[in-house]
Amino acid sequence: HSFDRGFISFSLHHFRNPAGAVQEVLRVLKNGARFVVLDPVIEEAKDALDVALEAKINQVFRRTHGNDFRFHTAASIQRLLSKAGFRIPRSNLVSFSFNQEGMDGIPTGRHWLEAAEELETESPELAERLKKRYFTWHRHDDHVHVKGSFSYALICAVRPE
């Protein structure tokens, strides 16, 4: 009950125990205090193909970011906050669109492209789903053209009075 505000930005997907971290934020906030989470998110899985795609994406990112890495969905972050005891008055999904040569300037773009190119050879069905949900890529010579968008959840939570 010490702080008026709490903020997690671009890091929830790295936490080994996100539920424990959110509980700790709740513990240190005053009644009525606000907590904002900003994090990249993936789309909610609708079928087994989406579940397999999510597993592959997380597998590729874990090579660089460690075994605790896990993309969340906007809904799973909201559930995490609600379960901890927060009230959620506002949630926004922000899209970062791109249409360019190469992945420069796209947050974690090289990892996304790594996943895409692995899927092209390992599972064309999953590669097509990635193209449908996130981005397309076309190699020509030593360049790659990418077009699509990634989403970020901006969720405002309040510690109840």
C-alpha cells in the first residue's frame, strides 16, 4: 500500500512467474492506484493450428530470450490481472503496421522472420497461418520484403478501494 502507480512495459512476456509479479504489484499499490501493462501480444488461438503456431513462435523466441519467454494474448493478460484482484476499466489493442524491405525498425523482427522461414520448410500449413495472422515475407536475392502488423496490449488496471 505504498505506491500510486505501477507500470510494466515490454517485459511481461519474459517473467518466469507473471502471476506472482502481478500479485506483488497489487500488494505494493495503494487502494485505488493504477497499474498499466504494455506488452506485445499474439492473437487468441482459435484452433489446433493456432496452438501449434503459438508453440513454434515461442520456441524460436526462447532461443534468444530464455526458457521463460512466453507471448500472451490481450485476453490472457486481462485474466491474469483480474485473477490477482485488479479491476480493468480500460484495455486497448494497438497495431504496429509495416510494409518494407528487411526487418529493421520492427521490434523483435528478426526473431519473427526466423520463425517464418523455419515454418516455410518445416510446416507450410503453419507458414500460411503465420502469413494470414501476422505478416507476409518474400525473399528476393539477399533481401526480404515484409508486410503485416504486430499488436500490443495497453491495459489499465485499478487496485480496488
